[in-house]
Amino acid sequence: MVLVMSDKKYKDEDLLKRLYWNEEMSIYDIADKLNVSYKTIYNYMEKFEIKRRSLSEAQEGKKNHNWKGGKKEVKCTNCGTIIKKYPSSIRKTKHNRYFCNRKCYNKWAKGKNNPMYGKIHSEEAKEKMSEIHKGKKLSEEHKQKLREASKGRTHSEETKEKISEAHKGKTFSEEHKQNLSESKSGKKNPSWKGGHEKIDLEEKYGDYDYWVWKAEQRRKKDNYSCQFPNCNMSNKEHKEKYNKKLHVHHIKPRSEFNKDKFDWYIRAHDLANLKTYCLPHHMEIEYRNIGDKNEDS
């Protein structure tokens, strides 16, 4: 009996590399082709140190058992642009609607197209959403994206009316008021222009305690009431309405005094140069140039 030795092609390193990498055959396919076991091919690939494909490389594209033919062309529901989608994502869409991106969807999902059109969240659902978002902080990048997305947007008159109606009768808690105040203070305020220039009170008023003392003397002399004709608002009423004392006005502005003289602030804050006014009338005198006379002149 004559034994016929099989052609041991599996020992050819170049052949194994070509079949595995160039022709993208699996170890099982190579073993079937060369009529040997899987273990034989595996051992020789280890011996020749032939690099193996990663799991993702081995299962990409047509080699994947879930392969459905690759991406297919569909039309964007909003703008009509032809886009490519995987069959798996196409099957998930109930109404055969496809969009280029989130921005395109947002343009389309208005009015009756919006999934929540005519629907109202239950109180339970609202409570769950509130709990989920408690304590969450948006990143600066996210905030910037929201600002960019809101640029140029304006509410319709109908929407403004709805917002107004929804907020009627609502009152904010003290904690919420404080949070609102902090969120819009300083550089966080959209009207921020760099802040006030830091002013040394001593430089501005001379002896600041002296000014406070003289202002209180003036209020007392004016019976703690506004001296504007037909006003007479009391200091108590002013505090209740504006949360501060009555203003004390300089008849001759401080800026007109020669600050090179050591006693400039004494003359500037002399009782004869001061007069008590409420906030509105003080602003009216200051900015409308209503005349005021020194009572000793």
C-alpha cells in the first residue's frame, strides 16, 4: 500500500498571509480550502506571527452576520435632501420620516407636526422630569450652543399672550428670587459693560463718616421729609417704597469744589449746601437741571 503525502501548503507563510489579509478569509475558510483542521492553521499563524484581525475588523461590512446591504438613500422629510441611512435605523422609523440632523428636525417639528401637539404632561410626568433635572448644571459649551440657537428668534403675539397668561398670579419663593438675582448679577448680566470703576470713598467724599453724619443732620433739619414742592414724602414711606433713606442732594455739586484745599469736603457737605429729596425728585433735579438754591444765599 502506497501512502500519498498531501501537499503541505499550510506551511507556506506567504500563502497564509495572502489568504487571511488580501482575500479576507477566516481561519475556518482557510482550513477548509487547504483540507486541514482549524487548529493546524491557527498554530502555523501563531508560529509565523501573522497579525490577527480585531473583532471589529472581522465583523465589519459584509462580514457581519447582520449585514443588510449597507446604507440606503432616503429623502429628508423637511428639506428634501438625499441622505444615507442604515437599514436598521430605517426599520425603527414608524412613519418613514428621516432628517439630515437635529436642526432640520426642529424646523419641521412645529405646530401639528410636533409629537406633543395638543397633549399635556400629567402632574406625575412633570414631577419625574423635575426630579431628573434637579442639580444638573449645563456646561459653558452647552450654554453657548443654546445662546446661538436662540439668536434672532422672536415669539409671536399669540405665544407672548400664552406666556403672560401662564405666569399670572405666580409668586416666586425667596430662594428662587435669590437665584435669579445671582444668575443676572455682574458679568452674567447681558447688559454688563465692564462694571463701575472702583472709587475710593475717602477720595470721593473726603471723610466718609463725616458725610453720613451731615446727611443725617440734613434729613433731621428737613423733618425727615422730601423738600420738593407738594411732595413731603416721609422717610418711613421712602424706606417702604424704595428700601432706602431719603436722598440728600448737594445744591452745589461736589465736582465744583477745589479738592486741592484740605477743607473742601467740609464746605461741600455744609448743611446750607444740602437738601433732602425723595428718589424720583432727586433724579429729576440731577438730570433735568431743575434749579435749586442754597438756602443761605
